[in-house]
Amino acid sequence: QITLKESGPTLVKPTQTLTLTCTFSGFSLSTNGVGVGWIRQPPGKALEWLALIYWNDDQRYSPSLKSRFIITKDTSKNQVVLTMTNMDPVDTATYYCAHRLYAGGRGFDYWGLGTLVTVSA
Amino acid sequence: IQLTQSPSSLSASVGDRVTITCRASQGISSYLAWYQQKPGKAPKLLIYAASILQSEVPSRFSGSGSGTDFTLTISSLQPEDFATYYCQQLNSYLPLTFGGGTKVEIK
């Protein structure tokens, strides 16, 4: 059974750096074709894809946010970490991590419950 | 790449046939997925590769299209289908952009 869970601070101040951790079970990020991505959703707004890391350490980022984000994995801990610099109130959102299989053009088939991050002074 | 969904919202009755479209700003072959999201919940994958039904998704959901124009159809709307639907492009050489969403409401 595949599960994912997001963790991190619920409140950060503007200009601070946010670190979110996705802890997963039921699969390994060292298995060929596996990826874990981050997606966010501001309150009442649409989904926005942020970043994705694959089993081979290939990292992909949203072009509009690439300069602020770093995604890393720790295969031994079954974790993926997203670091976001220079946080702004517009970054207030629910942040999700999700599992993806690269082969066959598959989507994000397993999601965490999400964690709400508020950016405010 | 941009994905434009239409309509942004619609009202329908139980039993209605509902169609949602997603248009990509450039060709993405069949690299498209559809998700359903209910309030306060994570999205649920319905369809990938434009037309392949994810495991355990009811057969009243179907997807079609390729290139730039795609469609999600619900053949007979059920009470549990009232939700917001998103498309997402899945060509890994491009940003994995989501569409703006279509909210399906009860008429």
C-alpha cells in the first residue's frame, strides 16, 4: 500500500526559507521509473505543479519558480525534501506530494493529504 | 505550455452527460491526465495517457483526444461526481502544467 505524508511548518514569515518533507511508504525511490512530485494549491485556486524528482535523481522544476526551489531525495529514509527560498504571502497554499510512474505517461496516482502553509508576518 | 479548460464551471443534474474540454498551447501527443478533486481533499487520478482509465475509476468516466484538444466525459452524472476537475499535461520534457479547473455543480 502506497502512502505519502507531508510535514513542515504551518507558518513562515516573508523572506524566510521553507523546508517541506514528504515521507512515503509502499515504494522505493530507487526503483526504475518512480518519481515524487510537489504540487500546491492556494486557497480557492487551481493546482500548481512545482517540482519532481525521479529515481535516477533527474530533477524537474516549474520554470516560473525554478530559481527558488530545490528538490532532493533521501532514498534510505524514504523521503523527498522541497526547499523554497524567499517565501512571500502569495506562496500561502496547501502543499501536496505525490507519486508518479514515468513509464506510459502516467499521472500522479497517489497523493498525500496535504499540508497548509501560511506565509505571514 | 498552457492548458485552458472550458467551461470553468457548469451546472448539471444527476443523470446528465457532461463534457469538459482541455486545450494545450502546444502539441502534447496523448500525454494528458484528468483528476477529480472534492473540497478539502487531495486530487484523485481518473484518466492518464488521455484515455486510459485509472484502476477502480467507474466506467462512466472517459477521456479522448490527442495533440492539443482533449475531452473528459461523464456519461451519466452521479451525486458523488460533483467536484472540480483538472487536466494536466504529462510530457516529461515540458512543465507538468495543470489546467485552471472546471467546477461541476448541482443544478
